[in-house]
Amino acid sequence: MDPVKGYSKPSRGLFRFIPEAWVPYAELMRLDRQSGFWAFYWHYLIGLGFAINIPPFSSDIGLKALVLLAAHLGLWTIVFRGITCTWNDNLDQDFDRQVARCRVRPIPRGAVTTVQAHFFTAVQIAVGACILYPFGDSTLIHATVDGVLLFIYPFLKRCTNYPQVELGFGLSYAIFLVTAMVGKDPLMPLSDPSLDLSARVSKVVEAPLAQSAACLYIAGIIWTVVFDTIYAHQDYLDDLKAGVKGLAVRLGRNGTKPACYAATAVQLYFLVLAGQLAGFGAPYYAISCGITALLLARMIWVVDLESSDSCAWAFGPGSRCVGTAISAGFLADFFSKQYGHMMIRSGM
């Protein structure tokens, strides 16, 4: 195969060791690009923090168990991200050939065929099912819903300016998958065979914990919209030429920052409301709400939408700071409560 202009084989990490034939498939999984991994993974860590804090409080979960759960979720994230990226690249291959940053991806450059990519997607789905199987049917059902939400995403770039919103639906849905993993699924009443459909829906809608989960879900959607809209400005001019739709194109370079500031204010409102409905403590409000708002506002302020490197920074390190803050607030709240439970048990 003739070399493709602008393409250079990744040379770091596992790419130094895997066979040459495996390289395009590892690239389809984005194993050479860690920023996207964190874009997925933070939602699972946030979901884990939420799940261990909501009633009944998970006082029996120690640091070792948390690390193991986080590691299992990390493995799932690698595979799930690979599934969605492979699917997205296969559907977007014609668009990708018109975008400078994307035309060197495995499918547009001819390293992987359409049929091979679809087969690889199926293989990854099977691996992902094996990873989540030990956690029961409810977790697998949520993973299926999550997959469907993200499979829809590339279609929306053809017909609407709001694909980032639907991407948020998929990424933020991790909250429900993780709560199911730890046995606290707020949507569980929907599968209760002893109730009719209206009673199931009412039971969920009226439950404070389900309302709290919904608020956190909405906050996650908004966060996704903010960072992915900024990220999309990397390809702003190419997207205009190719006819790709999205919020970056819809808002333009002048309208994106004001919209992101407004979205951040709404996100903060839903984070606070989620905490009130679930009874979270001061560490959550100080870190997950307060520090998160400040970090997001700063990120929006300093990013240069005309600079590809600056937009990539906002999507990568900038977004990681926000994810760290939200997760850290949950963990601080958890360990402060766990310490309180230990003091009560010891009679102090």
C-alpha cells in the first residue's frame, strides 16, 4: 500500500510492540489518543462516586474495592470507546476524507475496509459483553442502551446542528450503568413485572434518588456539549466546506463562548440540585460544584477557538481538570461520611 500523505504510524506505548497488521485496528480504538479515553471514563468515575454516596450509603466499600471497580470500568471504557469510534469512523469515512485531521484514519486511508471495520465492531461488542457479564442483566441492558445512543450520533451530524447533545446523552448515560453495577439502579422499578407501565414510570419519576440521578445525567450532558463543541472548532473550516453539521458550525467562533458560559451556569444548577436531592455533604458542594464551575469558566476564557492546539488542550487537559474536580468532590464526600460511620461504630 502506498504511504498516505500526512500519516505517520504511532510509535508510543503498545504501538512499539504490536504486529504491523494490528496497528490500524488499534488506531480505530483510538489507543494512540488518550484524551478521548478520559472523555468517556470521567463519566464512569463520576457515576461511581454518585453510586457509592447515595442511600443506602456504601460504608462497606473500602479503597481497594473502589480501585478494583475503577479498574474494571477503565477496561470497559477502552473497549466501549473502541466500539463507538470504529462505528463512527465507518459511517463518517466519506466526511473524513474531506477533513485534514481525519483523512489519515485507518478507513479513509484504506488500511481497513468497511466490512473489516464492521466485523471488528462486532468482535469488540462481544468482548465488552464478557467484561460486564459478571455484573448482571441490568448492567448489560444499560450498556446496550448506551451503545444505541452513541451509535445514533454519527447520523445526526448529517441532519442536525446538535449532535453534541446526543453525544452527551450517550456519554453521561454511564451514570446509570455504574449504579446498576453496584446494585443501586434508580431505574430498576421500570423492570418490575408486578407493576403496570404507568406505575413503574411514576415510581421512578417520584423517587428523589432517581431525580438526583437525572440531574447529574443532565449536568453530564451539558459538560459534554461544552467540551465537544470547543473540540469541534479544530475542524471548523473543513466542516463548513464538507457540510458537516454541529454546534461549532451553528454557533460560529463568536457565539460559542457565550453559549458555553451559559451552559456552564445551567450545569452548576443541576449539580447543586443533584446534591440536594441525594443529601450530599459540604465536600461535594465545595469541590464538585464550586471548583468545577471555576475550572470550566477558566477553560472557556483561555481557549482560543482559532487554534487547533488550544481546542485540543481544552478537550484534553482542560476537560480532565473538570472531571477530576467532580470525581474528587464525590470521593471527599464519601470518605468523610465513611469516617463518620467508623466513629459512630467505635462509640466516639
